[in-house]
Amino acid sequence: MNAPDPCTDLAPLLHLERISKSFLLYDNPADRLKEALTGRRRHKVYQALSDVCVQVRPGEAVGVLGRNGAGKSTLLKIVMGILLPDAGQINRRGRITGLLELGTGFDAELSGRENIRINGRLLGMQESALDRAVEQIVEFSELDRFIDAPVRTYSSGMVMRLGFSIAIHANPDCFVVDEALSVGDARFQQKCMVRIRDYLSRGGSLLFVSHDLSAVKLICQRALVLHEGHVAFDGPAELAASHYLRLMAGSSDREACFLDDTSRSFGSLQAARIDNVWMRGADGRAGLKFLSGEQVRLEIEIDASEDLGMTAGFLIRDRFGMDVFGTNTLHMKTPLRLNSGQRTSCVFGLELRLAPGRYTVAVAVHSEDTHVHDCHHWVDQALEFEVGAYGAQMFSGICQLPVTVDIRQLASAPAAGEERGK
């Protein structure tokens, strides 16, 4: 039995109840004036959100997934008070800060330091707290050389650094982050993620929008999936990621699935079906427990109802649902031809250079290079296996990369004052 979640016993910091928002779309700007003068309707109504309900409790990290245009940014702007909903109710407790579109709230003509003070006051920081925080914000943003230059001279990555640093140092009760973190260099993104995890460990709450499924599964306990303005799923982050992948593949709950557990198996075209998945050791016997570095075969048996040129692939995930490694026949430049009424076996040979632990394998058959192109069948957690112990060589981390080492004896270092020979 799972332990109770302490977050569920706390009143929400953020509660959105039956939120709806629509926009009026005009084919050209002149139609807006013509409509006002003639009273004749010249617009179309775009329903961005419909009856959306969201709760974020103290200490909880909630992810938001969805295709472009699903309503994610509109939702966050309503949360932050930038937009007002057409219907529904919003209840907020405590300080809520956010990092939305790049440059939001900045005066491009003012310096970074001046924008820190203005934004800090807008976020509710007291002058004394702001005095102490300014240098911390500058240090974290790593913009000390440019902090007194106008923001209009900043790159998009520099603007993101400044915006994130201000928002996280405002000590919010709930932190709202949009895709803005995708801008900038990988090192600073990693630094931001470390700071977010530290913030959560101290009891902070997070509403996190991202297309990075690994980041959502790593950070968030729960996630919701928006689809055409509706909440299509709200539950554990790993299941939300699977639901999002299903939507990206063009599948829906109304389409037939090949397994009883519809959260794990789906397909939009279904002319090819994965019937069996096996993992075999070096001796050829099927098994689910192996040594690190052991040579194994992953066999995928596929039935086809049409003659098809297809792609078959697999994805290994760790016990946290994080993607570890995946490939497919197209990436390996190995054509896969399926014949109607005939079963085809696709066998991948690989060395399990993985650290001891439990892993799952997802498998799929689709066209082109990813499952978002004509996905016939995707099976999440098709099998679970265990790497029981290290094989011939130990290593640190989750996987072992091919490594060589070369040790050479070099000439002695020159004495002080001597020149090194050419």
C-alpha cells in the first residue's frame, strides 16, 4: 500500500476552478474597425481553455504538458494575472512568482540592476530584503560584467538568466516556469534545475510547463496534459508523459489498444501490431535478470495486416521513468519490411552496459524516424528487467561508455629558469 501524500492534506496554494478563456480572431486588423462601425460580426472565436481545473498544494511540483496551441501559455498567464479568464474562479495563497515569456516585465532601456529593483518590488519584496538579494541575484545570473548595461543589449539567454534569478530569489510560495528555461546554454539550464530541486526540497511549490518529458518526470510528482484547451489527463507524471506521447502519435482513448492496460499500449493506424517482446541472454534463453555488460538480444515480434515498410525501435528507462537509451531500425540503417499476414521478428543485439538496478523497455512500430509519424503500435513497459551486478568492470553513473586509457612516461619538467626544448 502506498504511503499517503502529505500534500493532499494541505489547502491549495493555487486553485483554478472551471477556467475558460477565448480570443477573438480577425483575418486582418481593418475587420476589427469594420465590426465596430457596422455591428456585423467579422471575427472567429478561438476557445483557448475550457473548464480547466488545476490545484497546486504546498510542497507539490505539477507539470503541464501539451502540444503547441493546447493552451499551456494561456493557462500560465491567467495564473500570473496577466490575463483574466472569461469564466471560472481563481484562488491564490501566498506569493506566486513566475518566469514566462522572455523579457516580460523588463524595461529594455533600463540596466539589469535597475530592472532587478523594479521587478523585485513588483514581486512584493521589501526594500531591506531586496538590498540583501541584489548581489545574490547578480552572482547567480553570472551577469556581473553586463549588469549595468541596458537590457536591450542583452541576448535572449542573458534575459532568461536575469528573469530566472529575480523570480527564484523572491522566495515565492509557488514558482511558475514556462518554456523560457529552454533558452540559453546547457550549463546554466542545469544550474537552474539544481536550484529548482533545492527550492522544492525546502517546501516550495512548482507549476512547470515543458516539452522535456525527462525534466517533467524528474521534477514533478504530478502532471496534467492539455489538449485543445481541455485537461485530457491529470495524474502521476510518468503516466502523463505516456498520455502526451499518445496524443503526439495521433492516438486517443477512443482508438483501439492491443493490451488491456490502455495507459501502456496505443496505436493510431494499427496495420502492424507488436505481439511479443522477449529479452534473451548469451545462452539464448529468455530471462529478465542479467549482469552489467552482458550481451543480450531484444526480440520484437510484429504481425502485419498490410505490406508495409516500417520502423521498429525500443527505449530503455530506469526505475524513475527517465529515458536511458533508445534506437530503431531507421537510425541503424536497417530496412524493415512487413508482409501482410506474416509475423516478422526484429532482433536488436546489445551489451547491457547499465548500472545495477531495475529497468523497463518500451517498444514501437511506426513510419519514419519517430513514433509521431504514423504510429501503428506503441507498448510502454513492454517488459521489466533487472541488472543484478557489475560484470567485468565497475563504473560510476547509470551507464558505461566505451573508454580507453593511455599512460605515458614524459620527460622530466625543466628546472626553474630553463626553457623547455622545442
